Amino acid sequence: MLLLVIMLAGLSGQERAYSTRTEVYVPPVVRPYEPPSSFGRQIAEGDADASVRRRPITAPVAVEAYRNNYEGRRTPAELSYQQGVEAARLRQNARMGSLDGLWRVVDAEGRPVLDLVLSDDGAGPVEGALRPARSDRTALVEVVSAGDGARTVTAALGPDTLTLRLHPAGSGWTGELTGLGATRTVTLARPSGWAP
């Protein structure tokens, strides 16, 4: 009878209590680069009358003829737009928290231990997921707590609880990983080829 009451209440006994957030995820507002109203109508200084276009190609051209320049010179408007896009990207990255992005956790010998992706907007809770190296298992990061300049990342990977205690070190983090059958000194660094 008691089991029936518990099942009717919606608790099967196998559910695990997770902290849930009541707000619905809303992606941050990232405004694209919006050029000013006079964009493209300014007259270039100095060589305003110079042609920036190449003559039409009327016959096959050998690659060697390009002399390492496969695109024509960029116009001042193209350069201005490219600089605006890059500036907007850098401003958005500057708003993010110090743990935001993709991280590789390596041991003292430089061997990969975990891949970690975190979303740190700098104001709210940090969320993320991790995957042990050479494994298909994944886990959600349950808690990221802060104190005394350090961060503690906790995740449950099956029956094993992983705890990563981190301290800032240069452009990354160093600390200690407890779980996966051992306690080891680790370093967090950006994977090669990753750019924020």
C-alpha cells in the first residue's frame, strides 16, 4: 500500500534530486556589427581615384601569376566592415566569465584526462559538461562553486563523483582532480586550434 502511495505521488525511488532552475534559457543578446548610416559613402583619402578592382580575366591564369595574393586589394569599406566585426567579437568575449569555453584537462605528464566545456556568462551560475579522454561517457557539471579565488567543479560520471579544484594560473587553471580512480594534479588549457 505504501509503495502505491509513493508511485502515485510521482516518486519511483530511482529519481535523483537535482537542483533545477526555474528560468528558461534565453541566449544572450549579441548584436551583430552594425555599420553607421554613412557606411560605404565616405570618400577614401589619398588615393580615392585609384581603381581597386582587377581587370576581368579573359584567359586561364596560372596560380604562380597571383604571387601569394589570391584576392584583390580590399576596399576601405571592406576593411572597415571586417574591423567592426572583429571588434564586436572581442567585446562579446570580454563580457564572458573566466571559465567560459572549451578546456582540456591534462595531468602532470601532459596526458589528456578530460575535455570540459563550460558556459560562464560572468554573472550567473556556470553550467557545462565533461567527457573523460578516450571515452564515450559524458556527464553534466552539477555545481561550480567559487571561493578565495578558486573554483570547484563537481560532476557525477555514473557511480563516480568527479571533483576538480582549480586556481587561476596564467591563461589557464591548475588544480587537483579527484575521481576516475585517483587523485591527480591537473592543468586546464585551451585545446590547440581553439579560439574564443
